[in-house]
Amino acid sequence: VQWRGKPLFILHRTPEMIQSLYGHDDLLRDPMSRAIPEVQADWMKTKEQRITRAIKPEFLIVIGACTHLGCVPMFKPTKKPGDDSVPKRWPGGWHCACHGSLYDLAGRVFKGVPAPYNLFLPPYRYIDDTIVRIG
């Protein structure tokens, strides 16, 4: 899916994926998504919404372009044996192979990587329980 010429990631997160968003704030550059307007949204009112970065925790919707130079990160929900591209404490997320940036399953950027910001959030809203309007 694309929006305004950019890839859009829509991830249906399992309860385990949602739980994995907690407990690794020490690895993240901006765990509460407060750095710049593009990484937050008007609907982010609660701590849970700032952590999950979603209106409904089970559905993440982010622009799928690395905030470093715009490459499209690869989805890596788990660390595979021998994969040194992600840290030992990998909670799952995205790895940008262009320059090594890492994002968790909420699109929050890790510390110590080139990307300066969390993955950007497009404006969106739910029309009903199963239909989302982007933009």
C-alpha cells in the first residue's frame, strides 16, 4: 500500500507483539514519540497510545520509509539464529539494511542508529471497525 507516493506499513499485531512493546525503553531514542510532530498524532492522549502508536493497539499504521534517508526497512518479527543485524534483545520490528537503523513493532527508533526519528504516522481514522481512512 502507498500513500502520497510512500510505502505504508499496516501491521496486525498479536497480543504477544503488543506486550513486546513494553520493557525496552532503554533501547529506544524516543519511546513516547514526542520528538517532532510527524511521530505523534492528535489522538495520542494516553500512555498506551504513545507506546503502541496506534488508535487500536492491534493495528499499527506507519509510513514505511526510514527516517534517515528514506529506504524501506525490512520486517523482522523475530531474531533468527546467526542474524547479527539486530541486537540480542530484539523485541521484533524493522531493520533498514541501507545503513542499519532499527525500529520496534511500534515503529520506534533504537538508540545508536543513523535514523533520527520514529517512523512517521500518517493521519488516519476508523470509518467503522474494519475500514480505515488514511489522509
